[in-house]
Amino acid sequence: MIPVLFSVGLAAQPVRLALVVTTNEGLGSEEMLRYADSDGGQVAEVLVELGSFRADRVVRVRDATRASLEAGLSEVVVAAAQLGEAGAEVDLFVYYTGHAGEDGLHLAGEAMPLAELKAAARVVPAHRRVFVVDACQSGQLMRSKGAVLTSVGDNPRGFAPPPEEAWITSSGAEENAFEVDKRRGALFTHFFISGARGAADSDDDGQVTLSELYSFTQRQTSAAAARSGVVQRPRWAGEHGDWAVSAPGASSTGIEAVGLVSEPLLVVRRDSQRVAAELPVGSGGRLALPSGRYQLISVNRGRPRMAELVVGKQGWKQVQLEEELVRSAGVRARGGLLIRHTWSVAAGFAGSVGGTPGRSDASGAWIGVDRAIGRGHSLGAVLSGSRQSLENPWVVGKVSAAELRVAWTFDAIEGGVSVGPRVELGGGVLDQQGQRADSGEWGQWFGDASAKTSARMGFGRLEAGGRMTVDLGPVSAHLWLGGGGAVFGDVDRTIRPTASLRLGLGMGG
């Protein structure tokens, strides 16, 4: 149940309720979509961040079935009724993205006719009702998002919604809509989110109205679809063009592009690797975004341009496009981030346990290099060296070791902090130089205290563990912790347990 909290002045400003319904699964014959549920999550985020929707008044129905959609509608009906009884006006916003066809919404093997959705939604006692439908079918790189459910258009025939309603659909009655892997989302929803974050604010008044958002989304969706050789033109029916969907101008954080945007630019979050929005072609632009690290990546088929951005907790980050966007020879990493530097180098302190026969620990220095090979994977090499003292009643001296390892790493989590498993295989040489201890108690047993000894042996090692890299701006901090076993030559050839720790700073990558 949505909590209903309101103040004395509630009736003066309509209370906003939202129902965001998404599903990747349609009927049994339809391919699973990739982005419907994640797209819906971003829609909900925009409504809360910029649209004056309280988080507890946004009902989110993920992996929707007919039963869960009906339960979500019931939740909204009850909340709206309670608010109405308290004297408040209610604005209802409904967003659906998933599979559909001529028979209605396709929800995990069941079809829900559009007429039933309309009837259920109209039970909600609302001053305004705004419906946005992004309906999908199947495909591969561009998955077909099936025929629109009714002939809603700029000048619709036979469809006249009640005066309190507005309907926006992702395509015309005879057209398809599409998911696009390059933008990692449905084309229509992608531009809807970008517009709500500020790209659609055509009059620069800090607010994005429904008519501004529709015009922007229609123009960008149609143009992007045409470049891919398909036809997709969103449609509109109803009123409420002046209804403010979002207020990006009220945000305290975001980015402001300075200069000409000569090609579309994706804004990708480094922590989640999701596309947050897109800057369209034109003169500059502003996007309201939460604080954090982002990549700005051009959308083209050649060598992309990119920039690394940090949006602070307060203030807007200005991006001088011609100065900060650089050509990248990087590879695409997991989730679509670009690795600007495919090579990285780091160095620091190294410690190990069980790495020397007869000793419990060793410490020294290391230097390593890694090369990203794409999709979160990288290959590397680490050279380490250590020197330690031998001091006991029998012998005194020094033990030196040098080791070279090759490594494979997978960054399961990428962004400002990258974490993932790492496996290292290598070998090296131990060199011990010492002499008998000068001990009156043991001298008679071990002979002349000045007699020097020398020993050298090779060893091999295999360890597995985890690596964490923290981006600190111009440099990065590295941590490796792993364990495994080692075999030492000229001893007993048994596998001895070992553990290693490395700390250091690096550049690149």
C-alpha cells in the first residue's frame, strides 16, 4: 500500500501518482527483451529525481504478469481514493514498456486487451491521466516492438480520449518500435528519458512539458530509426500539453555541454554502465544528472570520441566539447564503457606468506602491466622482488627472490571502483647467502662460524584471488589478495600453501 501523507496546502498542488509497468517476457513465441525492465527503472528514477513524484507514490511493477499489473492498478486506485477523500487533486502517470500486439499487452504468456487497461485506469479518481505505451515484439540487434495497440496519432481517427487523458505511443498503428543495443535500451524510452532530463527543454525555462517532451522524443526517435533503415514515428492523442513532466532546471547537479554537438553523445554511468541520457546534435545542451562518474561517448560507426566526466555533489559540470572529447582507440568493456587506455602500469609493495622454504613471510616491491582485451577481461604480467634477513641460532644472512607471473583478470564490477577475480601463474628464483651463526653453544656442532654458504633454487606458483582498482583521477589504487600453492626445487617437491598481498598505484586503464 502506498503511504498517503499530505500537508495543509495539498489541495493547491495536484498530487502525482505513477504506475510504471515493464516486462521482458511476452508470449511464448516472442523473444525475451533485454532492456524493458531496466528502462522502466530509469523512467521511475527520472520521475522521482525531476518530476515531483515522491518515491512512495511510484508503483513499480517489474516482470509484469496480468495478476501483478492488476495488483498495481488496485494499489494506485486505493491511494488516489484516499488522497481524494482528503481533498487533493491527483495526476496519474502510467508508463508501459514490454511486448504487445493487436490483442493487447503481452504479459508473461498472457494477453491483456488495451480496453481492459483503459477501463481499469479510468477507475482511478484523477484530475489528469497521462499514458505512455512503448510496446515491443522481437528481433536481434534491433528487436521489433510490436504494432501499436490503437490508431492513436497526431490526428487520430476514431479515438477521442476523455478530456482528462493524454496518450503517447511509441509508433504508429502500422509501424514497429525497436530496442537498440548501441543505446542499450528501447529507442523511444531512451529519448523519453533524455528529454525529461533536459534535452527537450526547448524554451530553456527549466521545465519540460508534455508537449516539449513529445516533440523531442518523436523527432529523435523517427530520425534514429530512419538512419537504421526503418520507420518509427511516435503518436499523440489528447490534451495536457502544458503539463510539466520534469523540472531539470531545479536540479543542483548535471552537465552542460559547451560548443557544437556535431554527433549524438551518450552519457554512460561508470558505476552501473547504463546509458543515463543522450545529448542530441545541436548547440550545447543541459542534462540534469545525479552526482557521480560518467563517460561521454559519441554514437558513430567509426573510431568513437569520448571524455571522462565527474559530476560533483553540487553544481553543474561544464564540458568543453572540442577540448575534452578525444578520439579513442579503446575497446568496449562490459556494459558499453570505453577503455581509453588499453594498457596500464602499476607498482608498489608486495608481501607473501609461505613463499620461502623455512620462512613464514617475505616483503618487497612489484611492478606490473595489464592490457584490456574487451568485455571486462585483461591480461597482465607482474615482476616482483624481495630481500629478507636470516637470523637464528644456526645461520645468519640474506635471502633474495625474483618472480615473474602472468595473470588473467575479469572486472565483474567496473567503473570508479573495479572489482573481479584474478588468476596468476608464474615462477622465479630464490638465492640464499649466509654463514654459520657465531654461537658458542652451537659452534662445536656446526663448525667454523666464518664458513659461508650459498644456495639457489627455482620455484613455481599458482594463485587465485581478487583484484580491486579504485580510480583516483590521474592515478588509480590497486589491491591484490590471493592464495594458492608453490613447488620449490631441490627441496621435497611438495606443494606448499602460499598467500600474497600487493598494494600500489598505477596509471592508464
